[in-house]
Amino acid sequence: MIKEGQITIDCSLSNNKISEVSLTSSRPLEITQKLLGSSTESFLETIPRVFSVCGIAQVVAAQRALTNQTESPLIPKLISGQDLLIKLETIREQVFRIGTQWPGLFDLPIPKLDFKRLNDNFTRIKAQLFSTGGEWHWHELNDVNNSDIHSDISEIVDLIEVQLFNGNIASWMDMVTLTDLDSWCKSNHCAISSVVTQIMYSDHVFIDVNMPSLEKVAPSNIELAAKFEGPASVGFVHAPQWHDQCCETGPAARLVHPLLSELSLRAEHTLLHRYIARLLELAIQTNTLKSSRKLDEKASELSLSDGTGVAQIQAARGLLVHYAKVDDNIVKDYKILAPTEWNFHPEGLVAMGLKSLTANESSKLELYCRWFIESVDPCVAYELRIQ
């Protein structure tokens, strides 16, 4: 695995308010350039060894981008199997973040989450679906009976429902108002209700930031391919904008739900909105696993042009895009645009959100900054420096 790097966030204070924000990243965004000249097979063999965060989404995106540049579509059931693994990975990433990062941030006891059991079930499902030859052989869907994976999926659902949502995940499907949320928190004593209550009844944290949703902008593969080509492509990968605008990607940008609609109208709950979006998505995706007994047939995307492929994957933290240029089975160009580069753009969501953040208690300003950064969910470590 490569070193993932980190994000450094420097904030300048003026009159107990953040006046300037500077974001720098040491993320190795050019790592794929070192693999140019490889065959597509060799390239796919290397990808699983490069990425540890959202590794499945990265591998699937690579396979789809490299397949998308040919006239050979992926098998429909294969796409469905890959999508199931991406959903499971998204759930696992969120559960891990809640279990490892939220307790320290909100001064809570570490929840009793059985990560080993979760990972064991996840690994078995992956092995049942795909060839044991390695992740780069995910074009070979095993001939499995869908009931073979159902027991492992059921265990994952039960684990999350009991250990995170206090055995009451169904109530999240029906929440419409802030009153519904407050009632659930008061009647369910668990780590999630403690976090939500802390944010809900904190000394209201105001964050005035309204970025266009990348998911709603919905750039096409053809439009993205044009951005990845030419001299401006490096700048696009490092600091992406769409039509000269920074965009937001992730649960708060892609999820539509009545409770989120109500929270978006309340200025005092802008921070709560982001945490609820993540929790709602986790609850909804976990709940939909109950119906994942059948691998539906899904259509493969058509190729763009000879030798060019683009794949868009909704990963745990937002839209992941892979771009490939192949000639005679040799990878000539390859670029990856991750959600972090959108949300942690120097003039993007985190920078503008921190500059707009206000709180009645200035002594808690750093804590509230960390609450906000965590709500966006960086995929790597970050250092916050306020002076």
C-alpha cells in the first residue's frame, strides 16, 4: 500500500472567528502515472495493492474504466455483484468511522462494535461472489446460489441494527420531522443518539455554506473525459471545479429525504444536517440489504470512443471517477478523481464552511471545527492548526 498522505488545514483567527483558511494536501494523486506503460491486466493486478481506503470501489472503477474503453460490455449480473460489494464497503467504512472517530470527538465511550465479525462476513460474501484469483479477476462471477450469501448479509444487518441503532433501525425509515428524531434519541440510548443529542442541543453551530451538489450536476462520462485530457487536466484532478464552481459530493449532497429537507430549512441545524445525512444513508443502505437476495441484471455503459474509458462510482464519501486511455492493451494515461479533492478544494466545502462557522462560545470553536470536518468525512488523516 502507498502512503495515503494527509490534509493540513491552517486557520487564522480574527475577533474569535476564522478569517482565513488554507488547505494543503500531501495525497499522492499522481500514483497511477507510475503505472503507465503497463498492460491492462498488469494495471488491474496492481490497483488492489495501492489503495486501502475504499479499495473495492477503486478496483471496480478501474475495471469498468478499462472495460469501458472497449466494445465488450460487462456481464449484467457481474455489475450487480460489484454494486453489492461497493454498498457493503460503504456500510463498513461508515461503521468503522463511527466506531473509531466519533467516541473521541464527542467524548463518548467506545461502542461495542464487532468489527471482526463484520469483516469476516464481508470477506465471505466477496469470496462467494467472485473468483479467488484476486480482486483483479472480478470479471469472473462465481456461479453461486444467491441464498449462499443471504445468511452473511443478514448477520451484517443484525450487527449494525443491534450494536449501532439499538435494535431500532426501522424507525429511521419513517422519520420526517426534527421531533421524530428527538423522540428516537430520547427513547434509544446508544452512541448514535448521544452524538445526535450533543449536536442538536449544542450552543448552536452556524455554518453558512451552500455548494452545488455534484450528484445533482451529474456530469456525463463524455464531459468528464474532456476534463481529463489536455494540459489543464492535472489542475482538474488536484482542485476540481465544474463550470467554474466548487461542488460538494457525498451523503449530504446525494441523499434526498424528508428529514433532511426539514433540517436544511433550519439555519441552526446545518451541522446536524450533515451527520443525519450520513446516519440516514447508513440506515437506509443497511435496511435495503435485506432485499439483496437476488443479483439483478444491470446494463453496462457504452464505450466513449476507441481507447477511452470513464467510470463513475458512488463510494462511501462521494463520487469516485476513473479515466483510462488505452492503446493496444497498454495503459497510456490514467487519472483518478476522488471525493476528497472536491470537498477539500482550497475554495471548496470545508474551506468555506470553516470561514463561515460561528459559535456563541469561542472556547469551543476548535471543537466545532473538528465536528464540521468530521461531518464531511475525510478519507485520510488531517491536521487542524488554528492561530
